[in-house]
Amino acid sequence: AHRPRLADLQPITAGPSSHATALRSSPQGRVTPASQLEGRSGYSDEFLGEFVVPWPTVSTPDDVYPLGNPGNRLDYTHFSISMSRSRRIALYVGVNIEGGSSVEIVRSQDAWAYDGRLPVEAQIGDDLYRDNLLDRGHLVRRQDPNWGAEAQTANQDTFHFTPRAFWKVVAFLGDDGTPSASAYLIDQTRELGKLELVFGALRTYRRSVVQIEQLTGISFGELARYDGFSNEEQLTGTRIEALIQRPEDIRL
């Protein structure tokens, strides 16, 4: 199987930009009724055909909120999440992205909400983010699941509450069909420690899939073997990270 090294990765070039769910109220805020979320397709591990990317597993399964379905997942349109019982936020999110069918949806008035399939007390809500520097962040990048006939529904689904540090593991097929993977990390830890101070822009770093697994306790199965950073670290014994400031800094 193809196992890329750091020297095999090439910079990407920036391309041209592409171009209401019913809510009920609770004392804590808006809630999307469970009935409004029935039939959501969720994340598909066979989205890339023969390059199967299974739903991740965690080293602390007892912390995953039990939902009585395979993987204990909350399914939305084109993405799914697993919830933390102790932190009351998403442990991780899996999303399928079809760039060729992307639909640009102009952002209007935000309507953040609790998910009615869970008790409200099992979810962190707007109080955590009020009058401080913390960013709610969407469950996924808002535009990522917005493709196909269900784009508008997917956009609405992203407005449910989430976490403090953001990492991303990407599995994709290259232009030649080669399976590949990469990982990234951005956090707001400093803002959590000193909410009264204003800091500069948060930084995004390319990390190895292995580093993200070690940081989170989440296993991504065999994905690390398709990641040039992970393979380079294994062969050289050197921890690798790269600051991402522009699209050209990303090597795939």
C-alpha cells in the first residue's frame, strides 16, 4: 500500500472560491425537537469507495454518551458526532464532503440550539460562551456538509453546540485516486486560562495523525499509514508540525 513520506507531499494552490428548522424553547434556550432530526443520513464510512474510513473509537468508551445505536452517534445531514458525557460537548465529528456538489449558503441570523435527542442537561449551551472570548465554533466547518439537495438542511444542522480546541483529521483521494490523510490542530486554550485578556489570531498547525491520536485518545484505525507526517515521524523519531498561514503552506 502507498505510504507517503514528508518529501512526497506537495504544496496545494488556492483555487477560486465556490459559491428553518422548527425550534422549541426551554429555560436554557432553543431546542431542535427530535422529530425534526429523524432520518438524518449521517457520516458514511464508505463515502470514498474502496478507501473505507471507519468511525473512530476512543480509549475511554464509558465517556461516550450512550445512544443505543452503532458507535453511539448523533447523525445529522452528511455528518455525525459522538458526545462526551463528562464534558457535555462533542468528542469528535465525522463529515463527508463532496466539493463538486457544494452549495454556497449565505450566512444569515444564527440560530444556535440544543439537540432534542439528548437531555438539555447533557449538553453545554450558550451560557458557556456569553461575555467572554470563547468561540462557539460549528460542529463542522459550516460549509463542509453543504452539498447536494440537502445543503440547506446540512447548514442548519451545524448550529448545535460544541468545544474548546479544534482538531481535524482529513481522509481523501488524491487527483490520481491515491488514498491520503492529514491532520490539523487549532485551539483556544489560552483564552480558557485568561478570559479577561485579548490575544491575537489563533494559529493552525499541521500535525501528524499519530499526534492527534495521542492527544485525544481517539483511534483512527489505519489512517496514519496514509499520512506523510506520521510516516516521517515513525522513520526519523522526530516530532513534526508546520504552521499553516496560507493555502500554499498545506502539502498533500
